[in-house]
Amino acid sequence: GQNIDQPTEMTATEGAIVQINCTYQTSGFNGLFWYQQHAGEAPTFLSYNVLDGLEEKGRFSSFLSRSKGYSYLLLKELQMKDSASYLCAVMDSNYQLIWGAGTKLIIKP
Amino acid sequence: GAVVSQHPSWVICKSGTSVKIECRSLDFQATTMFWYRQFPKQSLMLMATSNEGSKATYEQGVEKDKFLINHASLTLSTLTVTSAHPEDSSFYICSAASGTSGYNEQFFGPGTRLTVL
């Protein structure tokens, strides 16, 4: 079966760095997405990785290792507004998105 | 970026009634639209995928006669929850993509919160 695993909840301090991990097992791979979702709102796109390596975009970076079925989202200089759920999703061989359950990130002052 | 709207943003209805939710891509043509349902503290659950002009493809366990999807144009898809019951209360989110294969980012609507009394 297809499976996406990510931690349920993480806590970090304002101004610090946090890494949210995602491991996956899917039938085929056509890229991995990270989305941010604030409570009661729809997800918003953060990043897309299809090749191995690190993609940096401002305070957010995303890493992919296809051989390990592993990705992480790195958030630097955390701000209170970064408190949200972070969803990892993998596009399988049929170009369907397989979603993880999301990681709720709590930022403390 | 591309903008997707949903209407209504929230709706309360009585059990047994039907509710229609609209999803529109405002500044691009969406060849594919997706309908998701999200229960509290859970991830998105894909309900169905629809391509313009063809019947929707429903995920396993989703009743196609209960959740009617119409994708009549490249900018509009509708989801009708027929004979709604309290267990249908959820956050319904649509997303739209401009391609049918390969990498195509999904742009999400703001969601519709349905409460069935």
C-alpha cells in the first residue's frame, strides 16, 4: 500500500530552526510537495522537489532523497505566524497526490 | 499565483436536504479539479477527481450517487451533497490544476465548512 509518515506534532521556539521529516512509500514517484495549512483554512503551496537535494526558498527549505524515500522541510527564524500544520504529499505514478496526515507545528515565544 | 474560489464558505443545513458547493478557477483554465474532505485534526481525503467534460473518478468508499460532481466548464466544478446527514459535516476543499499529467501544481480553494443539523 501507499504510505506517507510524518510526526503528528512538534513544538519549537520563536526565532529557532525546526525540521519536519516525511518518509514515504508509494507506487511510483513524480515529486513531493509540502503545503502549509492554518487552522480552518485551505492548504497553501510551499515547495516541490522531484530531484534529490535541497531547495531553498527564503526561510523555508525542502530536501529530498528518493533512494531513502525521505524528505524534510526546514523552517528557519521561526515566527509565531508559522504555527500551522505542514502537509507532505507525494505524486505517484498515476500523478495522484498521496497525502500525509500533517504535522502540527506549535511555536512558543 | 492562480486563484481558486469556493462558494459558499460555510453552510448550515437540515438533515435530508441537498447542498451544492461551487469551485471556480478565476484566472486560469482548470482541466482537472479535485474535491477533498477534511475532518477535524485529520489530513485531506481525496473524494474524487474530475476532468472537464467527463465523468468524475471517485475514490474507493466515496458514494458517487451521494456526492454528485459536475465539471461542465474549464472554470467551474460543483459538488452536490445529496440527502445530507450529520456525518457529512466536514470541511470540503476543492483544488484545480491546469494539466492532466506530469507536474501540475494544485491550487486550493478556501474551503467550505458544511454543518448538517
